[in-house]
Amino acid sequence: MGISLAAIGAGLAAIGAGLGIGKIGSSAMEGIARQPEAASKIQTAMLIAAAFIEAVALFAVVVSMIS
Amino acid sequence: MKYRPFLISKKYFLTAFLAFFCLFGAVMAQDVHASHEGESAHIESVSKEHGEEKFNITEFIFHHIGDSHVFHFWGEGEHWKGLYLPIILYTHNGLVTFSSKAFELNDDGSKVVEVKGMRFVQAHGKIYYANEEAEHGSYVSHEKNKKGKDVITNERPLDFSITKNVFSVFFSVALLLVIFISVANAYKKREGKAPKGFQSLIEPIILFVRDDIARPNLGYKYERFMPYLLTVFFFIWINNMLGLVPFFPGGANVTGNIATTLVLAMFTMILINFNGNKYYWGHIFNPPVPWWLKPLMIPVEMISIISRPFALMIRLFANITAGHILVLSLLCLIFIFNSLAVAPASIFFAVFIGAIELLVAFIQAFIFTILSALFIGMAVEEHAADHH
């Protein structure tokens, strides 16, 4: 029971992170399409933002791994 | 060639410094992995067709990502080939050292080793003081804790052993020293000339760290922090990459070990707070908000001192651990379905994830370094920070 609940928790965290990172990715694509010369700057900013979102999802993964 | 001086003078000093702290990391790591061990006991194991052989996937995976007192090459049972690493214990009677060969690969607490009048057993990769009497052939006593997990209640000596992870840290530090001393010497020898050979591989990466990580975040003060940023970047990267190599010198889960990442995050925290100027501290103790919000904001700002390195620690640990678990789980699918037909799909996905992990190895080193630079940059910023 505990294991399946933890798996559901990890799955929910993955949904949230997927939505968040998808949004960042799509916005970055749009930005790069509008301004291809700023691509490298946008990529860096995109990675940082993605890392922050990912961290939240990974907290959930760690919590579900421990419990 | 602006970056040449610190390459020669501070680079390997810092690397050695890092390695020293990671030693403590590996000691603590064994406690962290302790929490996983009991868990695996009550997860349903998948039985093979023969019925008598059981395959426990959780135990298998946590055994592979955990630390160990031996470095396994290949083979099982009597064909076992591997490296027995030294065990260094600080016990009630002082320092004790012996080879892990004495345990004869026993990992369930049934083989007692007597040194200096003290008796030790190994259970789930950890060393315990042995009981006087064996129960069910094992010299450790078990107890169920509040959550119903099986925990070993025996006392433990302080373990400073050269474990698999510590060995890998030494190996990667040696590798970094060889690479960077040779590159630094090449700069000395070929001053003013175009880079050649290995130099040409390393120079763009160092320039990348300088121009894309340090300068945009640290401004004109970037030079002071370049040694740290380069050290942490290459240390994380090379350990991530070695973790992906499935055989001998690689294969240990160094950056997927929370104690190692804790130490790395601690360095960043120390650098942030020791370099923080009056604006940084002013922002924490006197944030630019209406007076009635201050009692709320000051604790929040103080928590952020801890929470940022904490997030750095969890991010690196969880990313690398998750990658290792994913590859191992995909390979375990073959044994779960117990059929050869699953193998091609399983191996295809494992190789696919392996390729992604190669990318993640770089991205995580990059993210750790750039966030460190970002946080340090926020602490050393000259004007009053009013952008958040």
C-alpha cells in the first residue's frame, strides 16, 4: 500500500514537472524563433528555470523514495 | 591566457581539498543508505519460474547504487572477481584496520571477524559490533521500528573505510590532476602559441565556464571565483561520467550520493556567506518591505540561506540517482517478465536512457556551477538589490 501510494506521488510530481518544463521549453522555442541571435542566452536561462522546476519534482521523488 | 595562473597554482590545491571533504561524505553516506535497506525486505519479490530463486528488484537496485566495501568486477560465487578495499574503523579501543577480504563477501551478519579482541560483522554493507550469540545464524539483532521496517540495532564503530565511493573520488581526483597539470604545463611551455593536443579539448570548456557561467553572473569580480567554479564543474562532470561507465574504474555512484553533494553544496553556502557584502546581509535582516511585513520576511530570508544549498544538494543527488535507478529498472524488466523477448526492448531503452544520462551528466554539472555562480553573484552585488 505504502509503495503504490509513493508511486502515485512520484507520478503526480512528474506530471507537474512535465507541465512546467514543457511550458518553459515552448516559450524558449518561441523566443528563439523570434530572435535567433539570442538563442544561447535564452538556452541558458531556460536551463536554469528548468532546473528550479525539476528540483521541486525531485524533492517529491526523494520523499516518495524515503517513505 | 588570463586564466593561466590559477590553473597552475590553485587548481590542484582545491581539487585535493574537495577530495578531503568527500572522505567525510562517504562515511556519512553509509548512514543515508541504511534507511533504504530495511525497506526492501517487505516489497514483494518477483519469483523466477523455478520457484526457489527469488529476484528482489528493489534490493538489487539499491545494492547497485549504494556504497560498498568491495569493488565488484564480474562473476558471482566462486567466480567472483573484484577488489577488496581496506576497512578503517574507529572503535572503542582506537583505530582498527583490516582488509574486507576477512568478511569473505558475507553481507548478512553471519561471518564474524575478530580484531584486537573486538568482533565485527558486516550486514547490508555496514560494519557492526557482533553479538555474543548467533540467532538464526546471524550475529546481529533486528527490530521493527515504528514504520514496520526491519532495522539492525547493533552498535556501529565509526567507519572511515576506503569504500567504493571514496576509491572513486580518489580515482577521479587523480584523473583531474593528470589532465589539468599536463594542460597547465602545456600552457607554460607553449606560451603565446595556439593550443595543441589535449589543450584544444580543455580550453573551450574552461572558456565556456568563464564566459557563460562566471562572467554573466559575477561581473567583474569573476576571477576570484573561477578556481572554485572550475573545480566544482569538472569534479561533478567527471564523476557523473565515471558513474555511467558500468565497469571497473567507473561504476560507483559518487555524485548520486547525498553526502558528496551535501559537501559540495556546503562549499557554495560557505562561499556565499563569507563573500556576502553589506547589501546581501541588509537584504536579509532589513528587507525592503513595509515595516509590518518585516517579522515575516526576515525568517523567510534566513531560511533562504539554508534552502538554496539544500536545493543544490537534492538536485544533483536525485538527478544522478534517478538516472541510475532508471537504467537498472529497465534492465530488470527482463528478469521481472522472465522472458528473452523483452530483452531487445529493454536494452534499447536502457541505451536510450544511457545516452540521455550522458547529456544529464553535463547539464547537472553546468546547473550546479551556474547556480553557485548566480547565488555568489547575488551576494557580492554592489548596489542594493531591489529586483526581488
